[in-house]
Amino acid sequence: MKLAGRSAIITGASLGLGAEIAGHFATEGAALMLCARNAAELEAQRARLAVAHPKARIVTHRADVAIPADVDALFAAAATAFGRLDIVVNNAGVYGPMGSIDTIDWDEWVQAIAINLHGLVYCSRKAVEAFKPHRYGKIINLSGGGATNPLPGISAYAASKAAVVRFTETLALEVKEFGIDVNAVAPGALATRLTDQLVAAGPDRVGATLHERMSRLAQDGGTPLGVGASLCVYLASAESDGLTGRLIAAQWDPWPFGEDIKAKIDQSDIYTLRRIVPGDRGEPWDKK
């Protein structure tokens, strides 16, 4: 029971990876506040978890993370339900409009940024307010392949996910003295409802390369959701204390890390976003 006695808010918790994270957290003993935009889907998820985890404390609150007033109400509800909040998992996200930047609906592009970035930042702001008095807390931000690879055709997603990682690195330094760990998770290539949306969009809108890759992913099943969810459990637990400001790949990185490895990570730029210079690729024209 790695999360026994801890309480958590999970956004985007009604379906897909968010639902999987909620299930893993319930298994590990956390009290849960589940958030999503669709109240019916949210209640269905609560009911499923109640059957699977009859002793777990699970409450829900419908909210749109892109609306600050909704987020204020969400955190107020968590304070009422739990008293103390320990963990916030910022999982809510969308792909946004699909197509070239000159053809997509601009309002949809802006809305995707509002959900994926503004909503995550505002939830993190509220989390810091809740954590500081206790000088402890865990913020886990879902990022992914959009942070480390260009994704033509879904530029709002790619831009927002890259911004999430740099925000994670920055916030981690701001709050380190308060014992608050902030990390980003790359959960692997997932076969979810978002994947189905990319496949349905077609190669003309998202490009032949991405469409072919997502089609194969939908057929093969992709990375199991439990891999990313298990990493979130680790990052939410005391076992990861002191690991902060990093983008951890659930499928590829050798977590959990021992204390000696965590100390080395803390003194390096390992698991961060950095610019590649010519010398990194064996080219001779670096400035001396």
C-alpha cells in the first residue's frame, strides 16, 4: 500500500490513462478525487472503482481544467473531503485540431492550449498553495512524445506538451525548498480514444507517417496503460522523494531509482529537455 494515508486529485480520470492511474492509486490505498468534464463518464468510473476497490475512498467532481473557477471549486472540494491534499496528477489533455496550422480552426487550437497547458499550470498553482503549508507534495504532469518529437498535423498538442516539460523543470526549482516534487511522465505510445481520433482524421490531415504509425498502434495495442500508471504510483510515493524536475519515460527508463542514482540525477541534466549542439553529434563546428 504505497499510497496509504495519502489523498490525490487526478484530472481526466474518467477514461483511458486517467482511469488506469485512478485504479492503481486505489489499489495502493490513496483517497481519490476524480475530475473530468463529462459527469456521466466520471460517475461510471467511480462506480467501477467502487466495485473493484470497495474499501477505497473515492469522490468525484466535474470540472473543466481550462476554466479557473472550475479548478478553484475542485480544490475546495478536495480540501473539504480530505483536509490535507498530497498528490495532484495533471492528466487531462486533448489532441486539439488536426491539420496544417493554416487550415485548422484557430479557436480549437487555442482551446487545446488552454486545456493542455493553462489548465495544467493552474492546477499546479493550486497544488502548490495546498502543499506549501505541509512542506510536502507531489505534482505529476502527463507529457509524452509530443514533448520530444515534432508532430506535424497536431501542433497544439506538440507545443503544449513540450511546454509542460519546461514548466515542470521550472516549477520543480521554484518549490524544491518546500519538499514538493514535480515531475513529468511520458507514458509510452498508448492505444486510447485519442489514438482513434488520429486514425479517423486520415493521412491528409495528420500526415501519412503519423497516420500509419497510429494505425499500427491501434492494431497492436501500444504500451499497456498500466506501465504509465505504475510510474505515476512511484512518483506519488515516498520512494521517489527528492526526484524532481524530470521527464521520465515509463517504458524505457530504469525506474524505480536507488538513492545513489537519484543523487546523480539531481546533480545532472539527465531526463531533461536540452538543445542538441554540433558536438553532441560529432560535428566539428562548435564555437570554442
